[in-house]
Amino acid sequence: MNLATIDIGTNTVLLLVASIDDAGGISPLIYEQRIPRLGKGVDASRRLQPEAMERVVAVLQEYRKLIATLPVEDVIVCGTSAVRDAANRDELSARIKAHTDWNLEVLSGENEALWTYRGAVSGVPDADRATVIDIGGGSTEIIVGNRRTIKQKISLDIGSVRLTERFFRHDPPTHPELETAIDMVEDEIARAGRFEFAGSRLIGVAGTATSLALLAQGIQKFDLHAVTNYRMTADSVTYLFRTLRGMPSGMILDQSPVMAGRADVIVAGCLILREMMEHLRFDEMIVSERGVRYGLVLREWERRRIGGGTV
């Protein structure tokens, strides 16, 4: 069957149209990313801005046309950190319904962690025990488990957009600004202090991980094959952080067009990743393009199997 899933995040709106076979194997048919930054200002105001919602609706209307080119059994539209943090999320839901006829599902932090994990491990064949980290714009999820079962999970209130808006007043950020951000990240990571990471493989999903993988390889445009299961060392992440932290966002954008829409928040994202790998004691991370969109495809497929073809 073919299913479409859309992930409305703090920074990005991501589309996956995929074919899923009888064994649960997922083959992408359409894979798109736009960066309308819905969550701009949400950390401070707890409200979605009208112009940001308009940008998201415009992206969804574009995606609707793409989805219409294929036979699709269902379209699942989910909102994550910025949407669940916003007091006026019902306004966004109403706009989406009016302009696309799609229903918006707001994922809790727990459910985002669960389906991010399921999506991520589906693309790493030998990940019998894994730790998945998803550094988003508004939150970061840490999930530990095996091939099918989640053992421990947590959603932390640190993300590349949230950190940038809260702490970085200069471009590039000053040393005191970076240190204050690091203190917050360390405090949040400490909430996962009792997690059992030993023996697991680290998998990094979402835009921070894939963008840094492209930068590390010197690739000038998004290449799905280049990021899929790319192995990034902790030393490489530290090198990128030390390089990027001293660059204004315009100079970061000059490094690669893949930084468009992300150049002003990638330092914060890289900072979070560096601290994660250091404090969780991982020397290497497997980069995955999979995440919550793939997990939701699996969720809908499993519902249909259990329900005999209906949700």
C-alpha cells in the first residue's frame, strides 16, 4: 500500500510518500523538505504567528498536489514540538482543514519519541539495540530500545531554534552565549542520566544530523544516499562545531546550499549533538534520513493489518 505522512516541525515541514510491503519494508516514492519555520517566536510567546501558519499552509497545498500524482490510501499530518507548545494550535488545525481538508494530529512528546525510534531503526538492519536521538527545532528526543520495543524514552526541551532564540543574541554567538546554552543542554541531558546506553548503537535522525553529514562530506546539495547510514564520529562533530561557531550565518550558508533555512540555527543543533555524544559516551553516530514520518507509516500499516484493512 502507499501512504503519505507529513511532519510539521518547529523548523521544517517534511513529506514522505512511501510504499510499504507485506513485511513492513518501506520504499520512499516522494521525499520532500521545506523550511517555513512555524516555531519562530513560540518559545517566548507560546503562540504560532499568523504569517508562520500561512507559510505552513502554503507548503501543505504544494504537498497536496505532489501527493495527488500517486494512488495513496491515506495522508497522516502530524505536528510536533512547536505545535504542541502553542496555545493557539487549534487555529493552525482549522487553517489546515479549511485549505487542504486534512486533519492535524498533535503528537505528544512520548509518541513522537516512539514513532521516531520505530522509523529510525527500520533503516538500520543491524541495530538490534539502539539509542536514537532526534534533534529538532524545539525539542530533542532520546529513545533506547531494541528492534521492536522501546525501553526508555524522553523528550527534552532543547532544539536548534529554541536554543538560538533563547540564548544567541549575536551572529556568530559570543562565548558567554555559547556557555549559557551548553549549561542548559547539560541540565536537560542529565534527565536521561539513568538510561542504559551501554551496548547500543547511536542513530541520529532529522535535519541537524543529515545537514552535518552533508557538510562533513563537502556535498553541495541534498543527497539521500549520501546521508543514509553515514557514520559520523564524535571528533568530526566537535570539529564542525568549532568551525561553525565562529562563523556568521551568511558565511555558514556560503559553505553549502544545504544550509538554506538552517544556517542561523545549525550552530545550536551542532552544540546539542556534540554534548549528547560526549555525555552519553558515544564515539560514533549512524546518520539516518528516517524518523517520525517513517514511524507513522509503520503505525498506519500495523493498524490496517490488525483491523483487517481498516484503521
